[in-house]
Amino acid sequence: MSADTRLPDSGARRARHRRGLPRSRGGSTANTAPRPYGAHPLLGPLRQTGQLFALAVRVVRDIFRRPFQFREFVEQFWFIASVTILPAALVSIPFGAVIALQVGSLTQQLGAQSFTGGASVLAVIQQASPLIVALLIAGAGGSAICADLGSRKIREELDAMTVMGVSPVQRLVVPRVLAAMFVSLLLNGMVSVVGTLGGYFFNVVMQHGTPGAYLQSFSALAQLPDLYISEFKALVFGFIAGIVAAYRGLNPRGGPKGVGDAVNQSVVITFILLFFVNTVLTGIYLQIVPPKGG
């Protein structure tokens, strides 16, 4: 055997192994490819967060572009409203009752029964009503939006629209997000009224409160900005629910099973974002708007 074709001796192999170099055929050191930039486990969530914000910015920009899909907006508005009106009305009654009973029991312990109405109604209008509407929009309307867009994606309908020069965001996402926002805005008023009536009934009937004191405490503590922040929260929450559902629907993974997983993920992500945003908005509102009489 010639010197050119001899394999490296065991000493050289042991030295290469100690240095951590991989072995290769013919005695040459294998080329180790560097780790790709996107392979870090922390970059995946950051990338998806950036894509979600990019979709939100694009939706806001495409709202003012023409042509506006008015028919699609009306159809999605009617669909989301039809699947959320009755559940919202049914859920708001026990919410208002529980808040009225809890606040009434607390005010009795403190000797401030005259403020039961104002405290319970403010809790319903500022906190409970926007969250109820947002959770129903995300659970009923958002899941339907995500499933619809996800099924279109795996059937390559969205790719076909892009090839034909039609923007899927402007054609499909913008009407759905606007529909979710307007339904949230209108449902918030209905839930506030129903929850307030439920709290009034349970406070007057079950806790033997007086109707006059209930209404007087509400007029003494409540103010018009309380309704404004409630409607603004509902509008923002509807936007978040629509954007998250659309983003997960546009990016399913793994075929039909991936669409189901995307629906579940959209609901969970929306719930987390809603409670976080609600905390931020409530803190800002309490800092900017002084309490009545303060």
C-alpha cells in the first residue's frame, strides 16, 4: 500500500478526537455547518409576535383601501352577531347577579349598603361587560374565522388569490376584523344593560335593598367616561380577537389537524392578550380620569 492511500494512524485519530473534531472518510476533517440564525428556541415566539403585529398594521392600513368588501362585512357581521347575542345575554345575567351579591355582602359588612348599586354597576360596566363580550367573540366568532381562513389556506385558495393579484388580507381579513369590532361594540351595550338589570333584581329582591338607594348610589358614583372606557375596551378587544383568529387561520400547520390546533391556539392566545390589555387599559384610565367627587 502506498503512502498516499494509507489511512491516518490511531494516534492522529485519537488527537483529533480529543480536539473535538469529527472524523471523516479519507482522514479529512468534516465541515461543520454553523447553526442557522432562526434555530434558537426563543426566536420562534418573537418572530410570531412580530408577524402578528405586522398583520395588525396591515389590516389597519387596508381598511382605508378601495374597494371595500361591504358585502363580506355585512355577512360576517350577521354571522358573528347571530352566534353571540343569545349567549352574551344569558351569561351577563349571572355575572351581574354574582357581582351584585358579592358587592352587597361586602358593603353590608362595612356598613355602606347605600353604595351597593354604584359599586356593582361600575364593576359590570367597566370590567365584566367588555370581558364577557370579548370572550364570546373569541370563542364563537374568532374560532369560526380561524377555521374558515385555515381551511382556505390548506386548500390553497389564498395562494390562488395572491397569484391573481387579490390581497387575501384586504379581501377576507379586513371585513372579518371590522365585523368582530362592531359586534363587540354593540354587544357591550346590551350586556351592560342586561347585567345592570340582573344586579338590580338580585340586590333588591334577594338582599332586600331599596330601589331608590340603588339608583341614587349609581348616579352618585358613575360618570360618562365609565361608559366611554367600556366601549373602547370592547372595540379593542374585538380587534384583538379578530387579528389573532385571522393570523392563526392564515398560518396553519399540518393539514386539517393543523387547522384544529390553530383554532385552539387562537382562543387561548386571545384570552391571554385580553386580560393583559384589560389590566393596562384599566390602569391608564384610573390614572387619567379622576373618580367622581375626587
